[in-house]
Amino acid sequence: MKPLALAGETGFSAMDAKMDARTERIRKGLEQGQDKELRRACQDFEAMFIYKLLQQMRRAVPKSGLFPDSHQKEMYQSMFDMEVSEQMARAKGIGLADRLYEDISRNLNQDKSHDDNRGELKNGTRR
């Protein structure tokens, strides 16, 4: 029987699947440029960032020894950090999602207008 990995190392398959789903949503949101998907993708990115931040902060705090280390404790802390990061991102968190959304939306709009102008020049028409 294979022992469970610690949450901070390779992660649990359910958490890895959740991260993979977020990564896919971010990619789709960027490719499609749909407003709702893009906002959700930015929130997912912020949630992943906050999750990693919480993990690193937890590692920086010295162990007190009050609660013994165990696989169950590591799993609970990892799941707790995941939930906290999701809730923070949905409640405007640290502002990263809003900033990303603004920047990506602006860049997508600039690319669209640039492509439109390029198409007009190829057709020989100009507004």
C-alpha cells in the first residue's frame, strides 16, 4: 500500500484535479476572452496565488509541538488553506483578480482593435 503524500509535497489527487481544472479555466478564459469566464479565471488565479502564499506562510512559522505532526493534520491544513484561498478570492481577496481582469481585458480590446484596423487596411478601406 502506497503511503499518502504530505500536502506540501506532491499534493492530493483531489486537490491536484482542482488545480488542473482551474488552470484549464484560466486558459479558456484567456483564449475566448469571454467576460464572465475571464473574471472567473482571474479569481481562480488569485485563489491559487493565495493558496501558495498560505502554504509558504505556514512553513515559515516554527512548529510549537502542541499538536503532533501527522498526515491527517497536513491534509486538513491543506484543505483549509484551499477553502480560505477560494473564499478570499471570491470576496475580492487581495485585489489581484481585479487587476488581472482589467489588464487582460484592456489588452484583449487593444488586440481586437488592432486586428480590425489591420483588416481594414488589407481591404483598402478606411473609416
